[in-house]
Amino acid sequence: MPTTLPPASRRAGRPRRAGRAVTGTAAALAVLLTAAGCSDGGDGDEPPRDYAAQKLDWQPCPAPSDAEGGGPPPSPLPGGTAWECSFMEAPLDYGDPQGETIELALIRARARDADRRIGSLLFNFGGPGGSGVATLPAAAEDYGTLRSRYDLVSFDPRGVGRSVPVECLDDRQMQEYVAEDATPDDAEEVEQFVEGLETFADACEDNSGEQLPHVGTLNAARDMDLMRQVLGDERLHYFGISYGTELGGVYAHLFPGNVGRAVFDAVVDPGESAAQSSLGQTEGFQLALTNFLTDCVERGDDCLLPGSTAGEIQDWIIGFLDGLDSRPIPGIGDRMLTQSQALNGIAQTLYSQEYWEYLEQGLDEAEGGNGALLMAFSDALTGRNENGTYSNIQAAGAAIGCVDSKERYTLEQTRERLPAFRAASPVFGDFLGWGLLGCTEWPVPGTWTHPDVSAPGSAPILVIGNTGDPATPYEGAQVMAEALGEDVGVLITYRGEGHGAYGNSACVDRAVDAYLLEGTVPRDGTVCR
């Protein structure tokens, strides 16, 4: 978020060409060109822009846009600290720093102890496609200890929220899209499924084609290094969660000497292909579901779901989902809960053990014909706002994921992999297996099979893996810690449930706080329960 808050049309519009050339130091330009892999600064007709010299004009934060998820403006923090928002200018294409520019939305809350302030602590909460500007105020209570010495800062990555958001389907089309059958059973349903993916990809190209090649993780990492400079920090102090760990790993690879104190929580496996990652996630959600079912059975008569064993309850869930395939049930308002939406709702409740009681309640109510609670969780996962609009998390997530990954699976290749997905999970296997077709019709080629996160010379990075994580299985943390390199990745294992560990374990919190606030590096291999 740069100078004065721009008009809404510019904030949410297409990438724009700056109205003026910005001159600056040769050193800052050299940093920019090194990051972009370039050798000179344009056509020579105008002085080079010095993006690092820009001054951010922090203003009171407006209400989140619909693309960010909507809702009221962020409330002041305890003690009265107000949230501040701004925009930062960056090149659309780091290979052409003299060309078109974009504006990236930022938010911050200042450190409580200005005299002992370390710097800014930059957050990415995952997705890809999640709005950091909307998420940080909602999650700030969890990071209150860290605000003692850091400005808490987050941002909407390029293509997300208020940062020139990728636009695809309109709200009516999105409502239809998320309700469509994502587990086709016959040739006609397969054809409809593929047509839906084509329609989505075509809409993204029609509405955001210019920016699609530039929204990937490599450019987001370069944006973060520019943020570091604009925020006035010699090193980037960073807290990445879920996809934010992949983004952090790519940053560390590109700029190992610029890494300050960094934490990766709920870690994406950087060594997996798209198919391997999807299969691992299938296994992760099945593990979380099994743990939920086991807990339900152990509570005996207090469990609301039919069956005396975890297997019996799971069989009932499978039957319930099969029934929805042809006979949706009432959801919210005049919307009917479909099989795909029920699967979304179940998946969303498995992200945290705190939601298990709502999963149990939602399934119990759905058995009686009321799908409202499961639909509410599905809406949360797919980005549907209370006013019926949709955030752009689905569009941005697809755009970032498909420009990152080179893999494009044919229908035949997808079918060949379905048995492995079904073996991994009788509940989620088809749902996530058919998802391999998600980038097949995408109009922009991908960048890598998997990212390089090796970061020799980087400061230590805390890598936290949760053994019960459904979305980013624990093994990914082990791979990330090793891939970062010797004396860089410091592995902490949390034996718990849910997506992420910080805020769920006093042991993890102590280790993270000691490192971020005092620089105390925990022992590699630390185990927390």
C-alpha cells in the first residue's frame, strides 16, 4: 500500500503504467535487476525507477473489499493501536522494471515498545490467494506477544484481494461453479466437469489475461524483498503459514543473505509434484477424518453420528455423500447443498480440532435434511461473503498455482491416478483426484515441477510440522528443513491436530517467541506435545 490511498478504480483495476518516472540510486536499481535476472535498465529514454526509495503513506484502513472477503474496517487493538493501510508500487514484470506497474496492498500495526523495536514482521497466511490485509487483524490476538517488538505487517500478494485481483467468474457464475459435481461418475458428468474448468479458465483469461503470467510465487517473493527495503529493514523477518512457507522458501532461495528471523508453520512439501502434493493432502485429510471419527466413537453415546466404530461412521458418511450426488438437500436460503459443497464443508472443519463439534453437528443435522451448517463451512472455504459476493481466493489460487506448476494432466493421466487417490481416502479420493485437471486448460504455462528452496548462507529458519495436519502433512516439514540446507532449517515437531501449530501449543509458542524476540535458536529436532 503505497502513497495516498488510490481511488477504488485504480486499487482494484488493471495493472497501470506509472504517471512519472522515479529516479534513484544505482545500488537500489542493481538489487532490483539482480532479482529480476536482468542486465540493464530499459530503453534509456527515461531514468530508472527506484522502487525501494518510495515512501508509503499510511492511512486509516478501509473496510475489506469484497475481493478480500468483505466485512467492517479492522477494530483497534487492545490499548488503542489502530491499523494502518497503504499501497506499494512494484513492477508488473521484474524483467521490465521500466514498464507497467502495479500497486500492492499492505496493512500494519505498530510495535508496542518503540525503543526495543526489532523491525517489521511480515506475514503470509497461505492460500495461495488469501488476503493478508483482511486476515492479519482477525488473527492479531494470536500474535500479540510478537507485537511487543515488531510492527505486524501483512499484504495482499499480487493478484489477490486489493492488489490488482485476478478476476474470473462473476458472483452468480461462481455460485453455480462451486456447486457443480466435482466427482464425475459417467461420461456425461466428466464432459460437464471438464467444460466447467474450461469456462473458468476462459473467464480468467478474458478478465485478467494481462496479469496472469506475473502472479506467481517467484514474483511474490521479489515483492517481499522490495517490501523489506521500503519498510526500512536490513533483513526480512517473516512468519509464513501453509502456502506462506513455500513463498518463504522461495524467498530464502532467491535472497538468502536478506533473511532475518523467519518461521514456517504448517509446511508445504517443496519436493513434491502437483500430483504428489494432492495425494499427500488426500492422505492428510483422511488422517484427520479418522482421528475425528475415533474421537467421536470414544465418547460413546455422546457421539451424534450413527455407528459403533470409526469405520461404520465413515461408511455412513460415504452413503450420505453418495445420496447428495443425485439428491441435494436444503442448505442456506434457496441454495441446495450438493455433494461437492458437503465435501468442502467437511474439509473445512478438519482444519482445526476446535471445529470437530461443528462437523459432528453439521453431519447430524444433514442426516435430518438440514444442510445449512455444512454449507456455511463450504462458503468459508470457497470464499463466499455474507452478502452473496465471492472473494477472489478461488481465482487467485488457481492463477498462482497454475503459473507456478508446469504439470498439466490429461483426462487419461488423471483417470490412471484415481485408484491411488481412492486408496488413500474413500471419502476425499475422487474429490481431490479429479482436481488434477485444475490447470489443464489454463492459458499460461507453469514455472516449475517443484520450487527450489535451498538457501545456503541464510540465517536459521524455524520449520514447524504438525503430525495431525490435514492440509500440509507432517512429512513436508521434514523435507523443507532438509532442503533449506545445513544450519538453516531447524525442525520443530508438534504432535497435535489441526492445520498449524503456533497458538495451539505452549511449547511451540515458547520456541517461536524466543527466536523471533530474542534470537534464541531452538534445538533442531525439538518435539512439542
